[in-house]
Amino acid sequence: MLVDTDAVAAERSPDRTELVARAAALRERLWEAAAEADRTHRLTDEAVTALTESGLMRLMTPKRLGGHQTDIRTLLEVAVEVGRGCCSAAWVTGVVNAGNFVVSLFPEAAQDEVWGGNPDARTAFVLGRPSNGVEETEGGVLISGQWPYASGSLHAEWMGGLVVDGADAGKPVVQFALMPMDELSVKDTWHFAGMRGTGSNTVVAERVFVPRHRLLPYVPVLNGETDGLIDAGHRYRNSFTGIFCVGLIGSLIGGADAAFRYVQEKASTRPVAGSTYAKQTESPTLQLDLAAAATKIESARLLATALTDRIDRFASAGENPDVVTRARARMDSTQVTQLCREAVDILLTAYGSSAFAESNPLQRIWRDVNVGSRHAGFGMGIPQQVYGRALVGKDPREISLLV
């Protein structure tokens, strides 16, 4: 009798409710570890172990190799819950799962290398400027280059970076290159005001051998033009941009929500300086500020949820989203980050100047959300230009590498 391995895997895989509950159960531990991660510029080993043992680093890993292969809504909701404990931990969780998604697009030989002996193997991916340091050699290429802002690289077993490969009939093509972290080095360059715990340092390769099956063309994946390249049965083969964005915004929603809960909880015991209000809850100004911040956070969550549901609908139908839909995904993600940043700014002002004391967790969340919301995927006015060009019938790919 033949065994349907996919059916068995499905029966044993936790559903969204369970995975989100696991993330929520870690919130207090992550909250307590967040200050140490901020100070040392890396997540604590205990936090990484807890996230890994809870199965939250294998959300996008194929079921055939022990992963959960969840929908994108689950990725968002898990990241939000983790972000309520620690923005940096949620950012790394999102990035690693997005990186594992990219690995799932590679040939099975590459997937087996990554997860064959460890279903919890983590992959850090960087979508920065491609390296030109590629030399042809027997069976593959030798790669040299540097990739800054490699979030999660301190806790990953594998690393993916973009390279320019000239082997395709002499025509340079940008490829994802998948490399084991133990063959790379990490330069300590992540000295930023916020998201310090992500350890987003610079990864360096010096003539690292990469076999051909660990190279994947970047542009077709980016554009959702993967027919003939990726297995037609792959659930998310056409949703790269959306998944990449969702892997980041959950952290910011969770952080903004944590700031809201903190201010709301403390308001009943804090007086309003320079006034006769014995409690902040008695002040109409505080009430208005909480209402404004809550509305922005809920708006951000609704936008993010609509984005994930749209991705999942296209994936379930096996359809390629058009350029306008992909451009909207980036615009919606950007709007989410702006709403979170605005909400946190309101909350710190409402709390008072002591919110900026180094001992107060609000200032860490404020720094994390302000830095995270200015990620290149959301900043410099490019998402607005991308969406605007798509809306008037122009191709936004002429001005942006991420559509």
C-alpha cells in the first residue's frame, strides 16, 4: 500500500492557530531578552533556541523536508506576536522564513542540502547590490563579494546573496547564490540606532565554490515569470515580493502594539506632569492619543492582513499577479510601516519624556520601529513611484528592482 506522504505531513503540521499561540507563549521571554539583544547587537542564544524549538523558523520550509509550508497569513501573524516581545527577534524570524521560502524555489538537490539533515536550518537572504566577483569553474562558480545588511546572518546556517553570472551565452544574469555560512565570514558593521538585535552585519565570500544547482535566476522569480523554472505545483512560486515585505512588517506591527499596551497599562498609575491630573487616564489628551495610536495600529494590521490574503489567493489559484497588484503590495507594506511609526511617535509623546530613558523599553521600540520602517524596501519614495507608475500604465520595473 502506497503512503501519501503529503497527507501524513499535513496531518502532523501545526495549523495557524497553534503556531501563533506558540509565538505568543514566547512573548515574555523575548521581552526580557530584548534589552540584551539591543546592547550586544545580536539576539540571545536563548531567544534563537526558543524560536527554533517552537518551530517558528520553519514556517516556509517544505513539508517533505519537515517544514510547515504555511500560508502567508500565518507568517504575518507569527511575526506580529514575536514582535510584541522583541522587534529584532520578529525581524530575524521574518527574514529567515522569507529566506527559506527562496530556498524552496531552488532545485530539490539544493533543498536537500539545506534541510536534509536539519529541518530547522535557517537561511539569511540579502537583496542588495549584486556582486560581480564570479569565476567560472568546473561544475559551478567561485564567488567573491560582500553583502551588507544581512539580517539573521549571525544565526543562519545558509546565506543567499545576489551575484552577476556571465555563463548564460555570454549574457550577464543576476542569480541568487546559496552558500553555507561556515564557508563565509561576517564583518561587524551593524552599528545602528535601532533594530540592533538583528545583527545585520556584512557577509563576505572569498572564492566560495557554488555548484550550478545552488544558483537561481533572480529576475524571473522577482517578476513572477517562473513557468518552466520553478515546479508548477509550488504553492508560492509567484509571490516573492509580497512574502519579502510580509517578512518585515509583522515586526513593526508587533512593536507598535507592544508600545500601545505599555502606555495603556501605565496610564492608570502615572500622573500628568505639570497638571492636576493624578492619573494619565483622566486626561482627555491621553485618551485622544490612545485613540489615534490604536486606530493607526489597527489600520496597519488590516492593510497587512489584506496583503497576505491577496498573496494567498493568487497562490491558491496558481495565478501570476499582474504588475499593478505587485506594485500595490509594496505600497501597502510601506503604508503599514508609516502607520506603525506614526503610532509609536504618538505613544511616546503621550507617555512623557521619561519614555526616552535608557531603562524604558519604549525608547528601544521607538528606535526599532523608526529604523525598520526606513528599510530600503519602504523608503526614499520609491514604493510610491512604483505604484504610481503602475497605475498610469508604465512599467515600474524601469525604476525599481523590487516589484
